[in-house]
Amino acid sequence: MTAGVTTAGMQTVIYPVTDLASARELYSALLGAAPIMDEPYYVGFRVAGQDVGLDPNGHKRGMTGPVGYWHVQSMEQTVAELTARGATLQGSVTDVGGGKLIATLADRDGNTFGVLQQP
């Protein structure tokens, strides 16, 4: 069976954190890089084509651990295709700024994953 979803791979991982300042220091050391985005609501790094984000509000939104985001061309088509095949949309599709859309889904076993559409 061939899926109708087109993906550019898992290129983004978001970690829910409770102490953004400490997490920024830890991940800066781990990744050997300074953040490319450093705001009170999100700190983001880009290393070797991979985006790593720290979300201080993630736990409040139900994140229990890191979520990997698959980059897709069409959010609407992807969510429709995946929910038709048994995934459950967790919350709603969200514009996180500048037209970048994200959605979090769970498979039938409760495994959480995300999809991301660039503007």
C-alpha cells in the first residue's frame, strides 16, 4: 500500500522543558552551537540540517517527551491521509509564526509524532 503523503524526512525535534535558561545552556553545549532563535516562548537550534527546539510551554500543552516532526508539503492533505489511516489529531493544526504550520498526531498505539509544513 502506498501512502499519499510526501515528506522531506524528520527534520525537527521539539523538547518540552521546565527551565528554559538551563535547557538553553545544556543544549548549546550538547549541540556545540548557539541558538538561531532565542525567545521566552521558544529556543531553536539548527545543526547539520536538523532543527532542535526547546518549548517551555510544551508540558502545559500535554507534551510528555520530545516530539519528532516530519516535514510535509501539504498539512491539510497529510492530516486527512493520516487520520483516515487511524492516526488521531492531538489538538489542532497551529500556525507557530510566519505561516509555519505544525500538528501533533498519535498512532493507534499512542505513539506521538508531528508534521510540519513550511510557509
